[in-house]
Amino acid sequence: MSAPVVHTEPTGRATAPDIRPRYRTPGFWTAVVAVAIAVAVPFLVSDYDLFNLSRVAAVAIGVASLNLLTGFSGQVSLGQGATFGIGGYAAMMAIRYLEWPVWVALLAAIAVGALVGFVIGLPAVRMGGFNLGLLTIVIAALFPVLLYRFSDFTGGQAGVTLAAPAFPSPTDSLTDAQWSYLVVLTLLVLTIAFLDQLVARRTGRALSLIRAGRILAVSNGVDVERLKLQFFVISSVLAALGGAIFAFVLGLVVPESYPLVFSITLLVASVVGGSRSWIGAILGAAMVVYLPSLASSVIPGEASAYLAQLVFAVVLGLCVIVASSGIAGAGRRLASSIERVLRERRATAPPTPPSTTREEIR
Amino acid sequence: MNHQTRSRGTVATFAVATAAVLVLAGCTPRAATGSDAQSADDSPIVIGASWPQSGPLGSVAPGLAGLEAAIAAANEDGGVDGREIELVTADDAYDPARLVENERKFVEQDGAIAVVNFGGISIAGREYLGQKQVMGVSMAGNSPLSDIEAFPMQRAFWPDVSWEAQLQGKWLTEHAPDAVVGYIGFNNDLTESHLAGLAAQGVTPAQVAAVPPGTADLSAQVSQFQAAGVDTVIINIGAPTGGATLAYMDQIGWKPTVFLSSTVSDFHTVINISGPGPVEGAYSFEFFKDPSDPRYADDDVIAQYLDDMEASGHEKDATNALALEGYGLGAALVDALSRTDSFDSEGLLAAWDSFDGTENPMLRDGITLEESSHGRVIFQYQLSRFDGASWVDEGEIEDVRELGIVE
């Protein structure tokens, strides 16, 4: 890789191509600020809030896995909630019944997620068309039924619980909730960094071709079926990982948490947050976690469930009609508008003597 | 960096910081969690109630209204030892994950010394409450909640459903030894507990229909029961299933012997849905009163309950037996708090385990709260039969401890 060629441009001269090292991009520093704030949060808010934020992070991994599938590879899964649940059950059962360490249980969830992704993805991708979506619906509908059917194994309605926190704090200076949050946050950051790299590379460009059209992709030498299968498996792995982390945070897996509607909720969260944005995945996950509680606190009783559904439906409708790239995309457009206004104001302002600019000082 | 890039970065960073401020504004600062506030002598005693107010079991929400009425009445009378009882509530929609989420809020944010909830999903929260050493009380009959050796912080207010099932099995063995039994219940461990109780008395249903909460149409299962020669139907399922099923059985002219489990034998759960005709002749082993039953129209305790429901703004739920049961649970908690040595989970648990012939507004005359065994405090039942207008007692009150059902 050649060395970056970026230097401060003298005022008034034409700029060279903007090729800068990553650490000099605004996105990098925004991410650094975001992570710094996220790391400071456990020392500012209560353990209960950290529990909820940890749940957001875990669900965000699940939504991000769906973003990879829908937003970047143009496939639709209505069974991501089931894969999320399968990961949760795999990890919890590995700990509870096999007494495996937490990190090994996470690897077990990843392995099961990969297996599920391969078993579903292989026939669906080969059949093409809507078959992937249809097959994943079947999985989502069957999963809770199977959990009840094999209740001796899965714990039935009672599910599987942990006798102790999955991520106990190794030091007295941090509570279990603080430590758990930091661990889950780290896993989320690593997941997003991995996904960001994945879609930015050659495979990302190949995915763009697939989204543009199968014939175009094939004519450019892309093995469409193989790539789709690869991304479905990766997506399933990440969904299972998110599900395992979610189960660890909650200390519980139960069938009621993974009905078909949960898979649909994840898909809606992906669209509402922004299916081509990792920040969008976090925003969508926050809706999934906070909306039911907020709705019941605003309107207690039976109406609360409908209020949550109504809010979800309205936001989804708005996103489909006026903000197709979700909240994250709308936010990006808003930021661009503000930026444009600032730039125009700067352009109309009297020019500043070059010798006094901060850039020159640097 | 050029101006464009720098301004984009500034806007993005500002956006992130704003989002963080908004998120933090909605959170509770670490220093302000409820556990600290609990230490003061005059601070309220906090009890959390996670209860289904929506979802498949939203019909049990009046139980929470009754609980609130009992706590409000106690506070109106000066609280406990001069301390107010603060009841913090949240809807769990009968979702175990939301139940655990609510329990964490009660314990970690509100500083609750006890958590009450409804139904079998309470099982999901036992581990957490055990880890935090916080008492849990569930209004549920599922047998797993009797396992207080493994989960020493968990108690249940209703008796174990398997005990009532044994009474039903015992009655069938004595009065209808050749009965062909059909069972209708939820598709969860409540049914498993009930069937285990019947099996303990040598009764194995020929047909079992276990369906999700909220199911209304069991016509196919009823036809299957008929085809299998079922002549005795045991129903242990909430509204609207039980009432709708009895109404259907009446429509098709099928009149088997019917046993309604105590917690689903009241007017709101069954009789108001099916109409009194289809329930006439049905049996039930009861332990609580039903404010809708005409025979309690002049009951002083029920009159006080109705006043308290009205005073707390819950008059619309007052005729619902579940509201009276919630009221009874609240009264039991207040009684335990009035006897506790310390206003913490340990003290409340010790007081809860030591009821001794304690009267309770929801209990039928002659039935009292007793010293805890298997995590339960109610052991007596009265066999009753519906005469078309009201439940009528048959025989004497039976005590499952004296019958050897509970050791």
C-alpha cells in the first residue's frame, strides 16, 4: 500500500485529490468521540440504564447483521429474529448444561449461527427469487413452536436462565452492570468495524453490482450465488452472536422473546434506523428496546401495546415515503444541509487574511 | 483538512454529542438510584409490581388494580409504622423478558424490597431475584414456583395447582371412578402441574387440549373430546377460552361433568362470557370470594373492598374476582410488613413465611393464610357447585395438609 499523500494546501491553489489517512477523516474522529462518550457512560448512569444500553448494543448487532443482508447484499430475511434466538439458546445451553465458559459459549453460538445460515441459505440462494424470504419465514414461525415441543431440552416456557452474571466484573471498582456494558460495547464496536471493513473492500463493490443487477454482476465476473451465500452465513453468524450477547445480558432465554413478530420487528428496525448505516442499526435497536416501555409509561394498559405498534408503523411509513434511507440517512442529509448553509455563509463572509487562519498555524 | 471536510466533521461530532446528551438526559444518574433512598427511616417502602396489562393475558390487569387499591388503603390508614408503601408498577405484557427488565428496574433503580407479579412467567425472574436477594411473590399456581430450596427468595400467593388437581382426582376416584376425562388448559407448565396432580390420584385424562392464552375457538378440540367418549371435562384456562368453550358445549347440547379450576371459576372469567346456563352443575374447589357472586352481596369485607376500589379510582374493575385477589395479595403484603422486624427483603420474607391463621379479605370464610410451606400460604378449599345463579357449598372445607396431599 502506497504512503498517503496529503498535505495542507496553500490558500487559493487548486486542491489535490483528497486521499487522507483514515485518522484524518471526519468519520474517524466522529467515531472516536462517540466511543469516548460511550465509554464514559457507565460512570454516569445507573446500573439499570446500563442494562438497557447493553440490550440496545446486543440488539444492534442483530440489526446490523440484517443491514448487511438487506442494505448491502439486497437479500431479505424474515427469520433473523429466530437466528438471534438460536444464538441465544445455543450459548445459554452451552453454559447451563455443558458448563462451558462464556467465551466458548459465544463461539458455540457463532458456530451454530453459521450452520443455520448455511443450511437455510444454500437451498434458498440456489432457488433464487423470493425463496430466501419464504424459507426464513418458515424458520421464524417454527422456532418458538420447536422450543415448546422439546421443552425437556429447552426448558419450555421457563426457558434457560443463568445462575450468575455472564460477565462478572473482575474488579471491585466496577459493578457487574458496568463491566457487562463495557464488554458488550466492545463487541458491538468490533462487529461494526468488521462489517465496515467487509463492505468497503472488493466484496462491497461486488455487492453493489449484485444490487444493481444480476446480469451486470455476472458479466463483471462476480459469482453471485456464492457471494450471496457467504453474506447470508456471515449475517447469520452475527445475528447468533447478537442473540447470545442479548441472552447473557438478560440472563435468560424464553420462547416468548422470539415469535415471528420479533423477526419482523428487527426488519422494521433495520429499515427505520437505516439499512445501509451501522449507526442506523443502533438507532433501530434503541427503538426495539425502549419503545414498549415508553409506550406503557405513556398509556398504561392494553392500549400501550397498540401505541408501540402505531409508533413503529408511523415511523416505518414515514421512512418508506420520505426517508428511504432511514433515520440515519435523514440525519446525514440534515447534516449535509447544515454544512451547506455554513459553507455558503463562509463564502459570503469577508476573506480572512491567510496568515491568521488556524490551518496555516497548524 | 479543508473547510468542507472540517465542517462536516464538526456537524457529525456535534450530532453525536447531542444524541449522547439526549440519551443521558433520559437516564438516571448513578448517585440517584433507589437503593440509597431506602436506608432513611422515613422513606417509603418500595414494592415493584410487574403485571400483564397488555398482550395475551391483558385480561388479568384488574389484579393490579386490586393490589393498588389495597396499598392505597393502607397508606390512607397511615402506612406501616408511619412509613408509606410506594407501589411502582410496569406492564410486562406477559413476556418473561420484559418481566425481568421490569424487575431490574424495580430493584436497581427504585430500590424495591419485594417484587410481585402474575403468572407462570415469574419463573424467569427467580434467578435474578435470588442473585439480588430480593423477595418475589407471584400470583400463580405453577408447581415450579413451589421450589423454594433452589429459589429461596421466591414465594407464590395462590396455592400450588397440583394440590387442587389432586382434590379433583380424589373426587373423581370416589364419585366417578370410570370417568373418561378431558382436560383444557394453557400450553405451559400450569397444565403440566395440573396433570401431575391428577396423575398423583391415578387420573390420566384421555384427551388434553393445551392452547395458547387468548384462544377463543376450541370447537375442534371439543369435537375430539366427544369422539373419544369424554364424559368429564376439567377446565383450567382463563378468559375468554373457558367461557367460550362452555358456551359452545351448551350450543351443541353436550353436557359432560365439568370441573372449573378455582382461579377460572369466577363470573368475569367464565360465567359472564358463557352465560349462567352452560355453567350450571359445574364443580369447583374454591378458596377465594367472587365479588360478582350474588351470595356476597351483603358481605362486610367485600363492601370494604368495594369502597377501597372506588377510593383508588378502580371502581370499574371492582366486580372482577381477579381485582379482589390482587387486593388480597396487597393486604397480605401489608400484614407481613406490619409484623416484620426490618423493612427489607429478609425481614419481609420472614414475616411472609409466618402467617398464622391470618384472615384475608379475598379468602372465603373459614379459610386463612397459614405458615408457609413449599412457598405457599393457602391450603384450604371449599367444594362448590354452580346452581345457575350462584356457587353453592358442598360439604366441608378441605385442608390439603390434613389430607396428606401436602407434607
